[in-house]
Amino acid sequence: MTIKNFIQDVIQHIKNKMFSSRYVVKGKCKKCGQCCSTILLSDENGYIKTQEDFIKLQKENRSVRNFIINGRVEDVDKDSPQYGALLFKCRVLKDDGRCGRYFLRSLFCRDYPSINPYFIQMGGTTLDGCGYYFDVNKKFEEYLKD
Ligand code: SF4
Ligand code: SF4
């Protein structure tokens, strides 16, 4: 990872912490490995859909060099921006679904599933079968009103 990528990761991490207080992540990791093998990547033009664009992104961002192509999104509406996007798998994911360098993993990995308020408001959820889920972070008094 370059210094630039590291700084970008730190800024994103801080943003997530600052603007996501309305939501919380609950649950527990089941170590299924899905989140490390069905990764979507994007550049300034949207989701990466070709090998050429992936190679270009790898040159610009060293942190995606650990990924290999693992499939393509085809089970969504053809009008969806995700349709045709490549799915990536991390090389250090072990066969038992655990991370091969858990203590050295990036902030991006540590933050998963990160809270993106817009994504959640639009109905976004964690991956099917993931042990984590998003919930509203209600204050104690709000529970008393329900
Ligand atoms: S998808 Fe969820 S349960 Fe599965 S490894 Fe990732 S965080 Fe854990
Ligand atoms: S470094 Fe570990 S946690 Fe991050 S994507 Fe790879 S296997 Fe998953």
C-alpha cells in the first residue's frame, strides 16, 4: 500500500465514523469469506467491468493488487450499474474463510461492513448470509416511546 492509499483509507475511515452515528452494525462474523471473495471495485467511471480497467486500477492503486478476478455480477437487473461488474477475490483469503494476514489487514478490511448512511437509506444491506446487519442507533429514550 502506498502512503497516498493509506491516507485515503484513513480519511474514509474517519468519515465513516463521523457521519454514521445514526446507524450501528450488529451481529457477528461467521467467517464465510464472502466479503473477501465477492468484492466490487470502481474507478472514476463506475464499477470495473473489464480486465483492462482492472489492470489500469492496479497501476494507480497498489492496495488492489492483492485481488484476482472471481466472477461477474449477472443476477441483477440489466439496467443496474452493477450488472456486468467483475467480482474479485483477495489472494490472502484462506480456504477456511479466514484472513491470511488478519493483524496486518487494511483499514478498509477492518471497517467491514462499513456504514454508508446513503446506502442503508436506499435499502442497502450486508451480503446474504453475512452474520452482521445494520440497525438504527436509537437513544434509550426512543425505545421507551415505542
Ligand atoms: S460476509 Fe460477513 S460473516 Fe462472512 S466473512 Fe464477511 S463479515 Fe464475516
Ligand atoms: S486482507 Fe484479509 S480481510 Fe482483507 S480482503 Fe483480504 S482476506 Fe479479506
